[in-house]
Amino acid sequence: MDTVIEIKHLEKHFGDLRVLNDINFTIERGKVVTIIGSSGSGKSTLLRCINLLEVPDAGEILFNGQNILKGDLDASTYRSKVGMVFQNFNLFSNKTVLENCMIGQIKVLKKSKEEARIEAMKQLKAVGMDKFADASSTKLSGGQKQRVALARAIVNRPNIILADEPTAALDKNTANDIMNVLINLNKNGKTVVIVTHDRSVAEKCNRIIELSDGEIIFDKENIPA
């Protein structure tokens, strides 16, 4: 299989606290991979390192063979290829659903407003939120907000989607809906990496990597139910 991300001997400390210890694994293109662990296991920190929101203290993160930690990589360009979805949605409360999905395209990719609008509407439709384009983001349910967050993550046509606890704040039915959206995105060519503490979410993924106290204790291929 084609490796898209490779993690080598990754270390991360916060002061005297060692959060990640000698992490090694690969992510294959076209897979749905879950990183599971209890609170404090280091899983969210690991995801934030992959997206350069945290800087590791040691090790390498290779994206298509290039070490993204060397300093010669433009972070904005990299993040346009690796979309991030947060547990708390991180939507702009003073903007509509459509505006939330346009702003990054305009500011980062320098698209015109019309180009950004067309792409935003396309991806909102892909997650079932195009009918809410003109709604305030504050008027949405948790599941709707997460769908908008997913649409915002894919407007830049990323190769990879990183999702940090995307179902944690949702009821079971809504969580299942969000997982279905992520799986459909995978079927349409996206590599998906999901951080979760929920084993029922993990069992829907192609591969399960479990962290405990900053170390990998379990790594297996999985056949989703």
C-alpha cells in the first residue's frame, strides 16, 4: 500500500511531562485509521503534531516522503492538504454557515468570493448542509455544526482529514451520522484519521492504534462491521 504519512520516533513533552514517547507508525492512503485512548493518553497531542498545531521535541513526520518538521515547508500549504476537524467545531459565531466555509479559501488560497462560494456550496451539499447555507452557525445543533466543520475541512480538497473526537459531544444517532459522513468521504478518496475514546467508533475503522501514557500499546488492521 501507498504510505501517505509516516511517524518516526516522535517525542513530545510539556515541561517535565512526557506526553508522547517514541511513537512509530504509518498511515496508508485511502484508509480510515483510528487513534484510540483514554483522556491523557496523548492521542489529541499526536493529531495536533501531525497538523503542526504542536511542535514535537524529537522525531520525524513524513508526508509523502517529506519531513514536515524540517522548517522548509509552508505550513498553510501543508494544511490545505491535511484538513482538521475539531471536537468543539471551532466555527465563527458571527458568520453564516456559508461564510464559515468560504473564509479560509479567500484568506489562505486567495480565491475570489465567487470561487469560494461555489466550492463551499458543493462541499456543504456533500455533507447534507447546503440548505442551511444562510443560517447562523449559532442556530445549529451539535451534529449540524460538526457537518459544517467537515465541509469547511474539505473545501480545500485535502488528501487527508484529521478528526479530533468528532463524535464526542453528540448523541449516539448523530454520532453514527457523522461517522457515515466520514466513511463516505473516505469512499470518495479521502484518507481519514480519527482520534476517539469510543471503541464503537474505532470498530468502524480499517485500523486501530491504541495509545496509553504516550505510547502505542496496540496496533492492528480491522475489518469494519
